[in-house]
Amino acid sequence: MAYKTKEWRGNMRVTVDYNYMMSKTLGDKGLTDSQFKAIKSQAEEAFDFVAKNRGKDELFMGWTELMYNQDEIVADILATAKSVRKKFKYFVVLGIGGSALGPIMAFNALKHLHYNELPPKKRGGPKFYVEDNVDPVRMQALLDVIVPEETCFNVISKSGATSETMTQFLIIADILEKKGLSLPEHMIFTTDEKRGNLIKIDEKYGGKFKKYVLPDGVGGRFSELCPVGLLPAAVLGIDIKGMLAGAAYMDGLCSKPSIAKNPALCLAAMQYITMQQGKNINVMMPYSDNLKLVADWYCQLWAESLGKALDLDGKVVNAGTTPVKSLGVTDQHSQVQLYTEGPFDKVITFISVKNYATEMPIPHGCEDIPDVGFLGGHTMQELIQAENTATGYALMKAGRMNYTITLPEVNAFTLGQLMFLLEMQTAYTGALLNINTFNQPGVENGKIATFALLGKKGYEAQKREIAEVGEPDSKYIV
């Protein structure tokens, strides 16, 4: 593979340009070298914490080793994917959170933007859908466009107790069984190795389901590079070895405890300093439709990891910044006005592409209309890149912090780099904030209330507590 050559990897290196974060360009609105120096020891401690705890399942840091310990799993996934591609016309992921955001992000990034509409020969694989909600209209819409007899369903839940995923499972299982179809022949489980409800279901069917393990030390939002994301990607014909190789390459770039030499630590340091300055909104703005859903994936990664009430010492800190997804050029016409002239409470992350998959020439025409004629002879790649550069420059001139992550091109290797860079940025930022980056206690109360409202056994007290709140006061309904 080309990604194994040193020269090719160097040409495909993802880079970070943070000139528009610094006082050299922003004046008193920018960061100074002395501010970086002031947190040098904290950054080194954050680096050491992540390095010391790599791979530890009990801390949910198994994601740091996925590039190095999955050779047999990858081989098995590739074999299964080949079989699925031959046998089925549709492949549907049933999941929610990271189990859904990762697969749909990689699909959007690395496949044709109208993949499902392509004729079978051009598509080269089954039509792909991710059912990541429990909106009944959405489920019906899926059922309207697939043929269950020709569909493979990938059910992703570590515990098999995720209400949303198991609701999807129950609906699909009922449809398949009523048609006299075998569940094990139409479903693949991605779940815990030994325990959980999907394991119990498999046992009822004599262990006939094909199963992949969601490792103990890998949380959902960090799971794209384990079977959660690798199986759907492989079914789509995506180079999963390239994704893992890209992540490993970025891991090497992040191997030094230096803000100036470790791109993920640099990003974390900037976010940490700006948090202390009251910059509480973190905008991600890819200038590529293929990378649009990277922002969605990143929103979960950032928000669920860093939004914590307590630090590791039990102190109330209410940490975190609010991630916002945006898309260049589209949101230049909806959001950038606010970013340029609104409150100084944001840091904007641009994701840029050096070489798009196609350039698309702009024909000459309307030379008598200067507002239009100047475009002729250029390409759409030139235009989107110029708008990307111009937006960053305009924000800088307005004293607004922004930095740019650049991919030489969008491919499996560079996407693997980007994912691992953002995961490491998140891990380092959490360590700087002295919080537990890898749990999500704030999600649990909502889950418990849902269980209670639907009458799950063992949650009777919570149901009574909710009932005691009573009917809403009509005074406050308009």
C-alpha cells in the first residue's frame, strides 16, 4: 500500500496553522508566547497522563491502541464485508451516538456524496443507511426504501440495553421473523465480548449470530476505529487499513510533550487558554461537503468528553465549551456575520482541503457583467479555497481567533489522521482541565427518567418522583 512509504505519508501529513490565534496577527486579542510558556508544565503533565494511561480499559483509554492490536480483527472484518457485499443490496446500521455518528461520518467523507443514488456498478456495494434515532417517521421512511429480505442489519450496542438501539432491533427483528427470515442470517452484532443483552439473544439462537467486540476500553465516541466503524466502512469498500495507518501516523506526530511539536497538544493548549479567557463556543467549519459530518462527530466527542460538573478532586467546575457545527461556504451566508461582529466568545476551527477530488472548471461567460465574468477561467476548487482563506482573514482582521487544520486530500489515511488528532486534542484538554474525559454521568439521569416513564422494572420510585411534579402550570404555557 502507498501509505506504507515514508514519502507518501509525508505528502499526506495533516497540518495545523494557528497564526490567526496569535498576537502577531490579532494584536491584544491574540495569544502570546508567554501564555504558552505559562502552561508549559501543565501541558507536559497532560501529555504524561495520557501517555501513562494509554490502553487502560478501566480508564476507557483503549482507543489509543486500536491502530496496533487489531490485525486479526481487521482480516476477519474484510472477509465478512466481502461476503456482505456479495449477498446483500442494503446495509443498515442500527445504533445511536458514536455507534452511528462515526460510521455515517466516514461514509460521507470517503464515498460519493450521492452514493445511494448511483447505479449498482458505479456504487460497487450495498446501499447504506444509518438509523440513529427513534423518530417513528424516520423508521417508516427507512422501511419504505429497503427490502428486508435483501438487507444486512448491523446492531451496535455494548450493553444491549440502549433503549433506542434495542427499539430499532425489536422492530426489525419482528419484520424479519414475520417474513420467515433468519435473524442470524440478516444481522451482525457489535457488542460486548461476553455479557449484555445481545449476547443473551445470540445464545437463544444457538450462537449463530456473527459478532464483533466493542472493546471494554473504548467508549462510543472514540469507537470509529474499532469494529463499530471498521465493519460498515469495509462493507462500503473503504480502505480501513489506511484509516488505521493514518491514525498511527498521527500518533507518531503526537509523541512529544511539546506544544510546539505535538499538534494535538498545541490544539489542546490553545483551547485551554481561551477557555480561561471566556471563549465558551468552539466552532468547527469544514470547507468540504465530504467533511461536513466530521463536525457532527466532533460535537459529540468534545461535548460529552469535556462537559463535566466536577473535576477529579470533586470540585464543582462546570467545565467545557459548546461545540457548534458549521459548513463553509454555506454558513458564510448564515453564521459568519455573528462570528465576525458578535461577542468575542468563540474559537473557529477551519478544516481545509489542499486538493479536492475534482477541480470543476468554471466556463467563461457574461464578460460584459464584471460581477460574473471574473469567475470564468477559474475552478470551483480555487473558489472554495479562496473563500476559505478570505473568511479566516476577515475574522482575523476583526480580532476573532481562528486556526486551520489542512488535509492534503480527503482519503482514508488523512481521515484517520484527522480523527486521531481530534481525539488526542480532546484527551489532552480533559487532562488540562483535571476532569474525567471518558465518562458521561450527565447522560444517565435522562436515561433513568426514560426508563421510569416507560415502566421499566426497578424504576418505580423514579416514576413516582416524576409524577409528583404534577401537571405543568398553564400559567407558563403560551
